[in-house]
Amino acid sequence: MIFNRVSRLMGDRRIGVTDLSRLTGLSYSTCYALYADRTRRIDFGTLDALCSYFGCGVGDVLEYSPDAPPSPPEREADLETGVGC
């Protein structure tokens, strides 16, 4: 599983979502979604802006952990398999 570490990086710098948006040029909604860990994918341009601002690599923004439990199945998959119906 891949974990988003943006909120930790923001906490280390003691900046809020509005500041991150202003300083990176990313939209407020993108920054908030990253902060609240509500993203399912990330654009290369977004990663580039974050790495540039924080002065770090992609591995500092995103963390891979092979031991983490898999994420819950999508609702569509539930309907196909009959799970939860």
C-alpha cells in the first residue's frame, strides 16, 4: 500500500492548506485532498510541485509499505461479486 505523507510534511513546516496552495501554485482543493488523505491518484505535475517546495524526493511525499492491508474493494466490485448486497 502507498501512503501519502503530505500532512506530515506540512506539519513539519507548520503550514496550512492555504499556504501550501499559495506556495506551490496547486489548487486549494488539491492541497486539501492531499492533506486530508482523500486522494486516489496523484499527477506528476503535483508531485513535482510538492517535491520542489518541500525540497525532497518522491519517496518523501509517498511511502510504500508492502505489509499494509489492502484497501477495501470498490462499490462496483462489490456489486459484481455480490459482496455487501
